[in-house]
Amino acid sequence: MKNEPGVSRREAIAASGIGLLAAGSVASVAQSDGAPGAGKETMVRVEDATNVALSLSPDGRRIAFDLLGILWTMPVAGGPLKRLTGDFDDLAQPDWSPDGNRIAFQSYRSGNFHIWSVAADGSDMRQHTDGLLDDREPRWSPDGRTIAFSSDRADGRYAIYLLDVASGRVTPLSSGTTNDSEPCWSPDGQRIAYVAGGTKLVIADVATGAVSEAASVPPSPDRFNPSAIMAPTFAPDGRIAYTRVQPGSVTLVVDGKDVVVGEDLYPFRPAFTADGAILYGSGGKLRRWQGGKAAVVPFTVQIPVTTPDYSKKARDFTSATPKPVVGIAAPMLSPDGKQIVFAALNDLYLMPVGGTPRILVGDAFHKCDPAWSPDGGTIAYSCDRGGTLDLWLHDVSTGKERQLTNIPDKAVAWGSWSQDGKLIAFLDQEGALHTVEVATGTVRKRFDAIWEPGRPSFGPDGQTIAYAAFKPVTAAIAKGRARYCRSIWRPAKAPIARCSTASRSARAAMTGRSGRPMARQWPSSSPARCGSRPSHRTAASPARRARSAPNSPMRQAGAGIPGHSCI
């Protein structure tokens, strides 16, 4: 456990001159040593809350919630906000301790999500977990001694863990193969409900570990419109509530009955008041539901926002003065080593080594990924001249063009020749591997989509195609590690993959990227997608929020790779 943290990474960035939210209260100044850069400060009135998670104090008098990555409290009926944390804590999922003295939350302050807590008056911030992986969704036990949370410590799989608050000791609760998340305690502290695999709500006996299923939804066949169970919580009388996400709807279910229907419901747990009302967030507001009717819980706060002052770089977009071309892509050396073909300014150029480049293919269409034939007489490239990206062939000596593929529902890229010049391997926009016969244009799909593969390459015998891809080690992908895999396709043989773990910095070096959120992962029996965690600051559709969560069926990390083995 760590008390009174020093300057965080985000604060260091702010101190170096990037101005974000200015400190807005004495408490925030105490918790945040960073200062925004010099500039003009503007007060912005905030009275809406998108994708916020809330928690009701044990005495039922105050609501804690996350807004703009900052922790606030306010009276249960609405009113002025009290700010408890600083600008750069990047926190979410608050939860009151049973005695009402502290509020736990997840925070990205240190560069990973970890469990922190702060006193109810905004003082005495403490860090409870540490390490390289994510710890999220803290929930105090009824006796205040333990915090249940989800973490991807289980070799990249999210599972439920128990933190002894006094000692800091962490022990696992859930086991198995599913990604488990969003734990919540029963009122007697003997059971913990959590989401398993995105589509099941299960209840575990804390003492014995016995698990029973409480609810489920059938997986959606449409990966862009998933089904999921999210945000379970127990009511004080032992009833269980959760959010059911299905294509086109997000519904709050309490004790098996649909309660909040037809709203833009945020997929975070509700709170129950002593008089039977339900507090939740939807449609930009905090709301109180009782007797079949919902009313807004109003709040207003003035947030200072600093527009930084800096010298803007002068850019010349209009003059005809010659300028160096800096956006050069995909240079490829000819087989005889004398010429280089490359893409620039939306055209293909050919340049003798040490000489002056000339336009090889120039028109208004998009062109990319040139590749020399083994004999150096033809250059294959991708172009949308026919409506979508297809492979085209350019005869270097005559300039004659030929469209090789015509796949209206695909975007074709990264062509690579076999050594005998008879086949070209390429990828479609989903990452699936195909080959095309140069003589006939016959296309064959060789392997299903994998996540963000690299350019394919034929082996010396022409019977093997190797290409690289990333397999997520963990669902914590917004900042984290990935597995760098060389996927190898062989005809009539099972594809294999050899993998090694890559840090974000190594990944950036290999890909030229800076750890952007993953868009797709390796295929499994249930198609999966990865994305960033549901934001507590930005708007998103219910389906997008659902597929962002680590328990979502669209974001299951570590999924099996049919026909692959990783060593």
C-alpha cells in the first residue's frame, strides 16, 4: 500500500507544457502536483454525464461518480459537486467502503489500471495494487476488510481476485478459461457475483469456491452487435441486478424483471436507496427510478479548461515552391538491385539507385504496396481504380496495365510474389490470407483472418507462406503488451505460429505504431474483437460500449487459434 502518491506520468506531461483541465479546488491541488501549461483559462459549465459509474454512500446521503476522469460526490437528491481527485488520475468505477470513510476506484495514474482509494473528504489517497498488468472494478466487502476486483494477472486472462486491505495480500477467487469481471458482494459477504465470459452471470461461494449460474444471454452471431451481461450488483435485500446488452437494446434487469427499458443506459451498476429507488446513468444524466418513473438527479459544476499558449508552426500549403517529399511508402528493390519502386503522393515512382525518380503509375486513384515480380519485368500493386482495392499488374517495359483480381466485397493489399512468379499472396481488409494465379486470376483463400498481419512472404520452395501478426496477451490492450507471432501457412498442413512477447515500445518499433487500441484479434470459435475500456468520458453506442468491455464476447483475449500452436 502506498500513501500520498507523487507526480504521476500524466502530471509530468502536464508540467512539461500540455494544458488540460486546470486544478479546480483545494482538494484537487493537494492530490495533483501537475500544472497545466500557460494559457487562457475558460470556465465551462458541465451538467451532463456520459458513461459514468456511480456508487451510493452507506448512509444513503451522497453519490460518488466518475466524470472527466475525476472523482466527485454530491447529495443523493442532486446539487453541488465536491471534487475529490485531480486532473490526471484517469479514474473510474468508484465504490464506497462500508463505513463511508473511503472510496475505492480504478486509476490509470501510474500507467496501468490499479486499485486506489481516497478518503471521503478528498485526502489520504492510497494505492492498493501495483504491477505491470491491469486491476479494475474494485468492490468493498460488507465488513470492509477485503476488496474484490478483476485483473488480467492470470496469464492475460481476466479473473476475480480478493485484496486484503490491511496486508495488501492478493488471492485468486475465480478460475477456468473465461474472462471474468465486475465482481460484487452479496449483502452477507458470503457470495460474489461476477460476469464470466461476457454472457453469463455466475455467483461464487467465497468460502468453498462453488460456482452457480444466475443468468445468461445467448451469444450474438453478429460481432458488431454483441450480446452481453454487464454490471451486476446486489440490492440490500439480496436481489441481484444486472445490465443485459442485446442487439439494439440495453436493459436494466432486477430480480429477473426488466426495469429500465428503451433508454441509452450506461453499462455500469445501479445503486439502491433505502426507500426502494434505483440510481443509474443514461442519456447524459444521472437518474432516480421509482414506481415505474424516472427523474433526473441534477448537478452543475464549473470546470476550468486551459487553452494553452504556444507558437504555432507556419505551414505553407499554397505556394508552388518545390518541397521535399517526406511521405514515401513501401520502397521495394528490384531483383537486379538497380531500381527502387515506391509509393508517394498517391502515385507509384521508379527510381534508379542514386538517380532521379520518375512517375511510373500516375492517376487520381489510390495506389499502394508495389511488389516486383522475380524476373523484374512486372510490378504488382493495389489500386482502387475498379471501385475497391484490387491487385493490378504493371509491365515495366511497355507500361501496360492489367487488373489481376476483381473482388468487389474485399480490399486487397500487400501482394507478394512466389519465387516462380506464378502466384501472388495477398491479404484482405480483415487480415485473411489469399493467393491468386497470375496467369488466370483465380483466387483461393488460404487462411482465415488474423489480427493485423504483416506482408506475406513465400518460402524458398514456394509451398510455405510466412507472415507476422500480433496476438494479445491480455484484454488490457489500450496500453499493454502483445504477442508477436509469425504465422506460417503450408498447404495440406496445419498452420503454426511461433510467438514471443513484445512490450508496447517493442511493438511500436516493429509496426511503426504507438500502441494504438487493437481492432481485431485472432479468430476463435466465437469471433472476437478488442477495444478500449468503456470510457467514462466519451459517448459511445450501447453496442460499442458492450464490445469494449473485457468481459465482452467481442473482446475475449487469449482466444484459441484453430490449427495453431504457440511456443
